[in-house]
Amino acid sequence: MLNKDTGVYSNDELIVLRKTAMPAILLEAGSIINRDEEREMDSPERQNLISSSVASAVKEFCEPRWALLGPP
């Protein structure tokens, strides 16, 4: 466990980390063990919010690097 307070684990055996030749992340956008959160995650509004937020964060991270290195 990397951070007991936030529940962050290091697990090198996850397929997304083990079977790729490039940097990868696993995004957990909620927890289905929490029934209220599961219902909220099932809504198109929440799914759109999550997907647009992730896309925006990736763009914000990559754009300055692409300006220096060029796109992949």
C-alpha cells in the first residue's frame, strides 16, 4: 500500500501495467460497493462529466509536451 489514508495501492500485476510497452494508468472513477455512488455513476450526466474531465486533463498534460517534442 502506498498511502493507507487514501487507499492507494501499488500493484504491478494489473494487466494494464504488465502487458503494455508504454506508460499506462488505471482510472477508477467511483466505487460500485457504495450503492449511492453506483447509482450516480450510472447516469449519463455523471459519465459525461467523468469522460470530459479525463479528456481535458490528458489534453492539459500532453499539449505542452507536444509543443516541445511534437505529437507521438
